Amino acid sequence: MLIPIETLLIFIPTALALNMTPGNDMLFCLGQGIKSGPRAGLAASFGIATGAMIHTLLAGLGLAAVVTAHPVALEVLRWAGIGYLVWLAFQSFRDGGGVLKPAKTAPATAMKAWRDGIVVNLLNPKIIVFVLAFIPQFVDPARGSVLAQFLILGVILNIGGTIINCLVGGFAGKLGQFLSRSARLARTFQIFTGCVFLALAARLAFDKRA
């Protein structure tokens, strides 16, 4: 099996937990839904998904090429990813937990919201850095194509994010009011995310397979 069940049992819930953490993409979908209606919110979500898959494909192609030429590169990338995850956890714990605010967006048609979603995602350098820090930790060259594993995991990560962003964009009105008033929720999300990052970094550091 290209990706073992035990790997998926760790990857899927971790990916869902990360997808549920508010970020620029989610807040963009929230803003579009509030200003232009559920249809635009959903379109923005699929635009974000399109951009994320472009990021994933480019990162996967680059990783596959590097690992083919330099097999030790995956181990170097693994430790770089662990360091990045620890840094993300530190940032989450340090943040004071400001109130969640929907991104400022102009009213848009569904097509424009979709295009803008792609642009917003592609122009966010943190996305590709995160993809390169997170997904390779679950890739095992001994099991076959690095690119195929990377893309499968990237699709799983993207599906979860798209579903959550669609829910946010589709129910933007009421959800936006709730999020914008809840500083405690914002802080809870940050602490939870920090714990997820730390747990994942620890698991990867002591994983003998990786």
C-alpha cells in the first residue's frame, strides 16, 4: 500500500485539526460570504482549494526531484519541518488571542470570488512553506513514488480545508457575528493549534521510520 493505514490514522485527524484553525484563507471566505452571500463564499472556498492544489503540485514536483537526486534531502527536510512546526507552536502560544475578524473584501460575483480565492492563496508564501513542512513528514520513499504520496496527502489535506471553508463561506452571516465577538474562541483556537503543532513535531522527532 502506497500510504499505510497507520499513517493515514495520524495524518487525517491532524490535517482536520489544522484545517479548522482560522487563517487568512478561512477569513477571506468568511468575508466574501458576509458581503456577497453564500454563493460567493462557496466560490471563494473553491478558489482557495484550486490555489492550494497548485501549491501542492509544485511542491510535490520539487520534492520528488530533490529526493531522487539526493535521498538524504528528505531527512534534512524532516528536521527542518520539525523546527518549523515548533516555531509555529511558539507563535500560537505567544499570540495574545485577538478577536477574529473577517477579511476585508469587496462584493463579488461567484466567478470573481473564485478567481480572487486562487490569487489570495497563491500569493500567501506561508502556504507553500507549511505544505513543505507538513506533508513530507508522512512520505516514505521506500513505499514508492514520492510525488504520488505527496499528491494523495495534499488532496486529503485540501478536501478537509475545502469542506470547512465552504461551511464558513456558506454560513458566513451568523458565523461571522459569532467569530467576531469571541476573543475567548480565538485564544482557544490558538492554544489548541499550538498543542497540535508541538505534538506533531514530537511524534516526528521520535519516529524511527522517518
